[in-house]
Amino acid sequence: MVRYIGQRISIAVVTVFLILLLLFLMLELMPGTPFNDERLTDQQRDVIMEKYGLDRPILERFFKYMQLMLKGDFGISYTLNKNMPVSFMLGQRVGVTMSLGLQAVLLGLAIGMVLGIISALKHGTWLDSAMSMIAVAGVSVPSYVFALFSLYVFAFLLRWFPIRYNPSAPGLSGVLPVISLSMFTIATVARFLRSEMLEVLGSEYILLSRAKGLRESAVISRHGIRNSLIPVVTVVGPLVVNLMTGSLVVEKIFAIPGLGGLFVQAITVNDYNVVIAISFIYSVMFVLVMLAVDILYSVIDPRIRLSKGGPA
Amino acid sequence: MNPQKAELFGFASEERFRLADQSSSIGERGFIQDVWIRLKTNRAALISFGMVILILLFSLVAPLLSQHRYDRGMIEHQSLPPRWPVLERIGVLDGEGKYQEMGLEDTYYFFGTDTLGRDIWVRTWKGTQVSLYMAFLAVVVDMILGMSFGMISGYYGGVIDLILQRIIEILNSIPTIVIVTLLVFVLKPGILSITLAIIIKGWIGMSKIARAQVLKLKEQEFILASRTLGSSDAKIILHQLLPNIFGQVIIMSMFSIPNAIFTESFLAFIGLGLQPPLASLGVLISEGFKSFLVSGYMVVIPTLVLAVLMFSFTVLADGLRDAFDPKMKEM
Amino acid sequence: MESKRVLSIRDLEISFKTTDALVRAIRGVRLDLFQGETLAIVGESGSGKSVSVKAIMGILSSNGSIDAGKILYTDPETGEEFSIVDMSQREIRSKISGQRIAMIFQDPMTSLDPTMTIGKQIMEGMRYHYQVPVQEARRKAQELLELVGIDNSAKRMKQYPNQLSGGMRQRVVIAIALACDPQILICDEPTTALDVTVQSKILELIQSIQKEKNLSVIYITHDLGVVAKVADYVAVMYAGRIIEKGSVEEVFYDPRHPYTWGLLSSIPDLNLEEEELYSIPGNPINLALPFQGDPFAPRNRYALNIDFEQEPPLFSAGGKHRVASWLMDPRSPKVERPASLERRLKEMREEIGRNE
């Protein structure tokens, strides 16, 4: 297993390196930087190039770049907040996005698990069908559709919640964004857990524990739920991706000052350093989550923990 | 002695066996028939299939039949709510009197007009074409790239497998949104960059499925037999592996459709996708969002079409999977 | 000494509701099991052999129901009687399954919980039913592991199922079954999933434990070779009915039902020249469809006209031997067993004779 974890870590490192290279090349090849402004004279442009170090050999610049990125120095904003360090702009926002994302994951996992377990246990009843339909809606209707409708109905028409998010004291204004974000998580976990649990409940070891004379509730809590919960870890990766994309739109809709909203703004005004910094943060977060998930899975499942090669 | 009785205890004739055989084989069904019967009893899947067909027809026909163009509108017709000929008499979809105010008694915009006076009916169906293109693209990428990489990886194993698997792991660790953003920077936002992004990342899931299937099949007698008999690799892959995994690949590729449709609409919504005046459901939702507190219909209509389309594809995919693999259903 | 009857099944009827139809899986089964003795239920898959024992254990799947009949369990020590059909599933589980009747399943690879240590799985039953203290339960689990032939039990207790071989796992499953000192052990195809070399060892293990603890054992199997080796009584099932039953000697010396002939002929035997063997053509009938007469008739090359019209009753063939075939009726024409089967039977009798 140690070998497996080592391999996973080295892949993560290579991935981060490749992402950095990709981002750097993009920066180099980008058509139309803000300095291509036609009002600038050649001289002025050279001054800017020198000022930002854009006249050095490419390899040197890449290593310098890598160093800076890994240290968290993402340069300065060109257009959004002229000359403000990007890391400063991000600093205020990372927390907002992370806390929303975390709340959405936790809420989604909790509700999704409950729904999944109930519909597996009530398999074939109307309750199961109803929950399955809700879950299908959850995975097939985009989170921003939920966000728009909940904003329209609960904030605009019914006025139960504020329309805009209040970053300093989220309170009620955080409810709709978190729910919209967690919709997909709820539905995915519920669907996954339901089918996982049905498979486990049909297995021979469940039959054996029934034959041991355990009460049905004990069979389910001791053998059923434990065994079907372990593989849920594997869907956390895709869920995090979805949360990232979800946060872009949900932050736009609720005017939340988070990374996602900034990302969208930066793209529309071509603020490269900001876009690249956020892309980098997203990628690194994602790489770390995938790594953590794989390692966690191999630790909690004895079938993998004790096999020699790690998961196939 | 009763002759009837004697016959009763005589050996049965061939005729008797044949009759019994026939009656016992009634109700025995083949696999495909079984699949079809299971699918037919799944009402949700059938309705979804109908919805997909209906939406497809509308998106192809509606823009052609309308006198309006999706990319040009009459600015004096701006922000007109939906109005339908018959329904307006019972007070729904009656255009809220705006048409009369402007002296347009004989004009009907089924889905209303946007802030530039463009017909949302035509724009919605035109935009649906983009979503259906995404659906088609997702399936093609799954079938061609996903299936071939998966089969090659599983069949040859060894170094090829190792390299492909590492590539997959790395690609998997880069969020799609980052790839799209970078593509958009290089290529400008539009259908091309989205298509490329789907090509780069869309095949991964399917290749895993195809690989697992091939690994399972590879060890079975009939494949081993043709290998020992000296069939070429290409022949084994095309004639023996492909037919065996094709069904499952088609069904699983249905599941990547909603995801692809979502990717496009989502990118359009945040401004990285198609750009107006081009129409896609995402573009429409994004535009409608700007004035959705005033003219809700501008965002509600494309959102509904998008939701129904994705929902239908998911339910249909679920239904197909259950029909082919009933083990989950009948327990 | 007349041994005590521990289990009696009378006219049991069980059906399953599926999406298409109502499947009558068990149609009037009657069986007895005595203390210390071994009963084998033989049949193809779908003949209903597993369903009947699942009913005894209260683990029928939720779409199955017992429509008629009795299952009576008598505790050989206390003489207490339990009518299992009248008990709720909950009651069966809290009083019968695991404690008085235990079960071993076919595939040891899948019948152990992959994420729980072996020790915990063995201790679970005793802790659950009798609240045995952990220390004591652990000691007993270790003893059980040694009893079923697993060395180094202290270390094994902490291992997970995937660290053991198939044969070892089946031994663990047996240890789990014995954990609450049951009086009846039901073995559902206990050796089918194992290597041939391991099969006989597991059978010997079950036999020796049976002798040591004076257990009654029910084997569910399709393998008449296993039956000949271990059983006192045999019941052959077809399409939810017992079509021939009796002591092993009766059935193996003098099989009367053409279906039993087919089964006996199909035991692989390397000693005999493979000449034209008697075999059963076709597939078992689909019980979800209505049928008339004997469900075996279409596959029976000795079928009479009456077989297609009326199901045969159980005829007595002397002693405990009962046969459900119209061929037993005095009005029927005399039928000789196929010559190849006769030779095979002779071999087998010698085999059984040698074993005793």
C-alpha cells in the first residue's frame, strides 16, 4: 500500500508541474495581451515588458514563474484592480468560496446518504420511486437552474431570504446558495448509495448475517450501511469538480464575493494573472482532493489496504 | 377393462411430447424481446424518449417555419411577453396587454421577445440545436475515442496500458473548467473551444468502462480460442470484442449526454461559451438572467427546455440500463 | 434407541410474486429430520431446494410467502416446540436462526463481510444473542477456529476475509455457524465453489463436527456424489415437489423415478467406459407458467399419457421409500432401468459398501 500511495503522490506532483507548464505556455502564447493596446508606442511597450520581466529567455522565466506560483505570488492584476497583487485579491475571497463549498459538501453528503439509504431500504415502494425521481432531477438539472428558481421564488416572490449574499454575516442569505450548490451532491450521493446498498443487501454476507439471527435493523446497520458507505468516497472527486463549476454560477447569481465570481469577471475583462491564479488554485485543490480521496479509500477499505498492488 | 383407462397408462406418443413442448415454450422470450418488454413497462423512460424526440423535432422544424430569424429582431418589438392565439382568450399567455398597447393586435410571439426584440421561440429552438449537437458530440467522443482507447488499453495491456492509464490519471486531475478557460483564451469563446474541451476530457469515463469490459472478456474461452488459432489482434478486437461490449458502451454513453449539455450551457452562462447573437440555451438563460426580475419568461422558458432535455436524457439512460441489466430492479 | 425428531415439514407451499407472475416454488413438501442424522435435498437449480431451507431460517426474500403447511421445530434438549410458519420473521430470527438452526452458504468468497475482521464475525452471533462478554466470546471464537482446523487462531481473528483462501473462508463460515451451538446445521451447496481437493476435506470436517456435537445436518446439493458420501436420507426435488425420497440405500440401490435415474447417471465416473449414458433432455419447466399434469413429463422419455394430465401422487416403494411417478401405479407397464444405469448402480453400491 505504501507503494500505491507513493505512486499516487508522484502522479499528483507531475500533474501540478504539467498544469504550471500549461498555464505558463498559455501566458506566452496568448494573443492580445493588455499591452497590445494600440495606443501604446513601441517604447512604452518595451518599458512595460521590462517592468514585468517579459523580455528574459523562456526557460528562465518558466522556473522563475514556477517558483513564484508555488510561493503563492501570482503577480498583479492588470485590469480588474490595476496593480493590486493578485494574492491579495484572492485572499479575501478564498475563504468565502471554501466555506460555502464545505457547507454544501457536508449538507449534500448528509442529506444524500439519508435519502440513498432510505430508498434502498424502501426499494420498490412509491417512496423509493419518488426519491429516485428527485435524485434524477438533482443530477440532471444544473445547479444554476436551481439557484435561479430558488432566488426567484424564495427571495424575490416570497421574500423569505435576502436576494444578495452578505459576506460579513451570511446568516439567512447563505441558505439558498448552499442549497443550490449541494443539490448535485445530494442527488449523486443518493443515487450512488442506493445502488451500492441494493447490491450489498443482495450479497451473501447479508444473507449470512440474517441467518445468524441478527435483527434486520442490526443487519443493516452493522453490515449493510458500513459496506455501502465506503465506496461513496470514490464519488467525492467528481463532486468537488461540480462544486467548483457550480460555485462560478451560483456566486454570479447571488452576487457572492468569492473566487468563482472573480474568475468570471476576470475572464470577461482578460485579467490574465487573476484567471491563471484561480485556475492554478482550482487545479491544485482538485489534485489534492483526488489524492486525499484515493489515499483515504485505500486506508478505510481492508480489501485494498491489505492487497499488495493497491486498487486495480 | 376400460379401454380409456388402458390408454391413460400407455406410453405417451410423440405427438403428446410435441404439444407439451409447444405449450411450455409459450412465454419463453429472447434477450432482446426481454429488454424491449422491460423498457415498455418503464413508463418514465418511454415518456422521456418521447420528450427527446419532440424536442428534437421542434428544434429542427420550428426555426425553419418561423418568419423570424434567431439573430435579428425588431427593436420596437422588444420585451414582449409570450402570447398564444387561442389560450389568450382564457387569460393565460395573453401577452399581458403589451401587444395591444403597441398596436400589434395580429402579432403572436409564442415565447415572447427579448430585450432586442428577437423572437425567443426561434432562439430557443435554435439554441436547442446546440444542446443536441453537444449530445451527439458526447456520444461520438465516447464511441470513438473512449471505446478505442479503452479497448486498446485493456487488450494490449503492458506498457501501452500503463501509459494510457497515467495519462488518464493526469487528465482526470485537471478540472474541465480550467481546460476550457485556457482554450477560450487561445481560441476565443465559441463552439470550437467547447468541442475541443469535450474531446480532451469526454472520453475518459467511457475508456474505463471499455477497458474493464475487455479485461473481463479477454480471459473467456472464445477469445482465448481465437487467439490460439492465430487470429490477428485487429480481427479479435473488431469481430469479437467490439460486438460484445458495444451494447453496454452505447447505454453508458447516454449518461455522458446530460453532462455535455450542461457543460455548454454553463459555459455560455458565465460568458465562456457561445456569444450572442448566436443562440444556445445557456446564452438565452444568461441573457434572460439580466432582466429576470422584470421579464421572468426570458429565463424561465430556456431553463425549462434545458431542464426537460437533461432530465429526459437521464431518465432514458437509466431506463435503458435497467432494461439491459435487470438485476438491480428485480431483487 | 429411537432418535428424536427435530424438524418436521408438512405440506409446505411457498410462492414468489414477480413482475410477470406468481411462481409456485414449493408445492406440498413433506420432510422429517432426526437428531444426529443427515438429510440431503437434491435437485437442479430452481427446483426449490434452497427456498425450503430459507423458509426455515426466516430469510425468504421479501416477495416470497408461505401459503400453506407446517414447519415444526422441536428442541431436542428442552423438548420445546416451535411452529416456524406461525412465527414472525423477527421471532424466527430471535429464537431460531443462528442459535438453534445455523446455515452455511455456497460461496465462501462472498458470504463473509469483507470489511469486518473474522474474529468479530464469529463473535457477533454470541455477543448479539447471549450477550457473552468480549473476553469469553474471543476465547470461544478462537476455540472454534481451532475446531474447524485453522491454526494460529489468535492472529487469524484479526484478519480480514480477503487474506484467507477459499477453503479457509469456508472453515470460518462453519465456525460462525457453530458459534451459538445450534442443533441443526443447514449446508447450502457447501463445497460447490471450492477446489476438488478442498471439497472432501470440508465434508469430512462437517461430518466430524456433526458426530462430536450430535448435530442434525441438511445438505442442499445437486451432486449425488456428495450425497452418497454423507447422507442418511435423500429427498430428490423437481419443480417444487419431492419426487423421490428415502434412505440413501433405498434410493441408491433401487431408484424408481426416471428423473433420479438421470441424476444418478450424470455423476461423473472415471472408472466406467463412457458408453451411451441415460440423460435427461430439455430444461426444467418455468413455474411461472401454468402447466398440466406432471411438470417433468415433457422431459421424461418414459412418460405415460396420464403424466400429461394428472400429477402423480406419492407411491410407497416399501420402507421409507416414496416415489412420485405413475410408473409405480400397478396399472402402468413395467419399465426396466437403462442398462448403463444398472452397471453404474452396481459400481456405486460397491463403493458405498466399501465405505462402511
